[in-house]
Amino acid sequence: MATSPYVVALTGGIGSGKSTIAIEFAAHGIECIDADEIARRQSAKGGAALPGLIAAFGSGILDASGGLDRAAMRKLAFADDAARRRLEAVLHPLIGIETEAAIARARSPYVLWVVPLLFEARSGGKPRYDRALVVDCDEETQIARVMKRSALSRDEVLAIMAHQVTRKERLALADEVIVNDGDLEALKAAVTRLHEKFIALAIDKSNERL
Ligand code: ATP
């Protein structure tokens, strides 16, 4: 009988380093499931969430490609709590189903589920996980990294951060913390240490089932 794999949920604020860390875990042969990528696919043209999104918001939320106009939707969801809840009510259950399926298909010793909003309000359908891995870094570093990577202003980055749980709240909910204040070599070393730990934990869990 197939057993569900050991799941590490990787979360952290905008620009904290989640994608960079996921690449390092992938280099160790770990399958990474990206919640944002699933959401993007589901809200693109032909995506499973599109009919529900059109029913909830009208076809005015589509862009020229026929998929969700993500920038316009983000703006609306930020400005209007009820709209954000409607969006989540459509997207989250579908994301949950696809994530569960991807986890069940995974063949690596454990799975890394990259999920920016793990601790923020959810409208159900969230897959279970074994360990929450939080990326932590100084907020000024976070802001600088996002501004360097995108066209967002400091105020726009701060507005996004204000919609995420605080650094303190996130740390309080963490099982493991990876501090990403240093250089990439330090980050790689931290990932290698954690990878070894997660392998051991996954083996322990599968032994408990025997
Ligand atoms: P988002 O929440 O926006 O998806 P993220 O948490 O996935 O962001 P990354 O995209 O991994 O964050 O990192 C943000 C930026 O900071 C990227 O340009 C990345 O290359 C850079 N970065 C991440 N960690 C480091 C580091 N230790 N040293 C230097 N640059 C870094």
C-alpha cells in the first residue's frame, strides 16, 4: 500500500529566499511543489479555477491572454477583504487538491512544499505537513532584495508585507528556521544540514508505520 511521503512546508515572507532555498533542496534530489506555480497554472487560460473566478468576479478579471489578470486581481484583493475571501474560496480548495496529488506522486525521500502563505488565513483544503521550515531574514534585507528584483517601490513592498504574518508570528510557528541573512554559500550549507535532518526524520516516520 502506498504511504504518504514526509512533507516539509517551506514558508517565509516576500523575498526571504524561498525559491533560492527550493533550488538547493532540488539539487539534493528533493521534489519541490510550488503553491504559487499551481495557483498560476490554475488561473491561466484553460485552468481549473478560471470558471469559478469568472463566476465570482465576472469576465472583466481576464487579461488579453484569456487567463486571470493577476496584477488587477492582486490589487482588488489587497483593497477589498471580501474580494480576497472570494478569491481564496475559489482557489484554495483547488490548489489543495492538486498539491495533495503532487505530494502523493512524489518519489523523493521527502517532499518540499513551497507555500508562501502557510500561516495566513486559509479557506480550507490545505494539505497536511510534517514540519514547517521558516526562512527568516532581516526585514530591511527582504525589502532590498525585492526592490532589486522587481519594479516595486519600498512602500509597495511594505504593503505586501503588511498582508503577511509578522516575522515574530512566523517564527513562533516554525519547527525549523533557516536564517538567510548571509551569503549563498552559508545558505547552501544550512540546506545541506537540514536535508540530512529531514532524511532522518522521514526514515523515522516510515519506521513508525512498520
Ligand atoms: P517571493 O516570496 O517573492 O517569491 P522568495 O522568498 O522566493 O520571494 P527568492 O526569490 O528566493 O525569495 O529571493 C529573493 C531575491 O533575493 C532573489 O533575487 C534572490 O536571488 C536573492 N537572494 C536570496 N537569498 C540570497 C542570499 N543569501 N544572498 C544574496 N541574494 C539572495
